[in-house]
Amino acid sequence: MVRAGGALKLAALVLVFFLAVFLAFQLLEINMDFKIGHLMSRYMPENEVTTKPFKHKCGLSKACPPGHLAFKMASGAASVVGPRICLEDRFLMSSVKNNVGRGINIALVNGKTGELLNTAYYDMWAGDVVPFIKFLNEIRDGTIVMMASFDDPATKLNDEARKLITDLGSSAVGNLGFRDNWIFVGGKGIKTKTPFEQHIKNSADTNKYEGWPEVLEMEGCIPQRQD
């Protein structure tokens, strides 16, 4: 009887032991699931697609309507950082592309398709305005013209060159002076003055940098040519 009672006690202890181990593993599994689920809920969005911030072309604050080309551009910063011109999420000109320089930077774009036609820059401090005038005269009707200043855009800019840029839709180029900052989007054959233009004078009283005004930035939607 003693041996039988001892056997029963041993069996009971073994059963309790295995039950405790089973419960411990169950609790551990639940706890692990909770921790993993908690971490996932903290660091993984419920719907990754819908929670990602949507980026508009060229980083615009809002999307352009159909039939328009998205653009964003900036003038040069003093004589250090060159201008940037972005169209339809593609940089046309920038220091990184190594296709900008002192003076007036210009990109020509097909007004119907948005295709880049040409880029160039003309030194208006130590350069010659004649090649720039030739370039302006050769722009074809229907071409979008994007211009941005860097360092000095005006010292060699004569009346003929200013008239040609005015004909592209500019209102400010007539007053463009030494080390002014200026950005402009116009077009060959445009009938009115463009709304896409900014100009800030070089002034010792207001300059952000020593000898140069602050950088100008502009974004917008250019209507595509339909004919």
C-alpha cells in the first residue's frame, strides 16, 4: 500500500510538472505573440501604400492638371551654388549635372511634348553677348524657354538681348541689373506677359549673402501647346 501510494504521488507530481511546463510554454508563446504584434503595430503601418506620403512631380506642393507640365526652379546662390531647373520630375539643369554656369542659364523645351531641346549658359560678366543673341534669335515658335540667373546675369546684357527676352514674355528683364537674381519661364510666340517670373534686386540693405540677394524659387504648371 505504501509503495502504491508513493507511486501515485510520483505520478501526480510528474503530471503537475508536465502541466506546469505546458502552461509555461503556452504563456510564453502568448507573450511572444503579444510582443511581436505590439512591435509590428508600432513600427509597421496598417496599410503601407496609403500611409506613404505622395510625391508630386519635381516636388510640387500639388499635382498639375492634365495638359500641363510641372516645373520647379531656383536661381543660383551667390557665386557658389548654381541654379536648378526641373521639369516633369527630371532635372534639366543643375550643378550636379554640371551644365550650369555664371550668367544666364537657359533650357529650351518642346511646348507640346515637354521634350528637352537644348541647354546653355552665357557669361554676362566676362563673356560676349553676341552668341547669346544668336541663340535667342534661333528659338523656334512653340518653344518653352526657362531661364535662371547665376552670380551676374546683366553686365553684358544689351538692349537687343533684353528686347528678345521681353518678346518671350518677360516683364522684368528690362530692369535686370548687376548681380540681381532672376528666374523666368516664357515662350517663343507668346502673346501675353508670362505669370512665371521672379526678380529681386541686388541691394546692400536687403541682400541675404554678402554682395548677392537671396535665392529665388518658383514652381508651377505650364500649359502644353495643343496645336
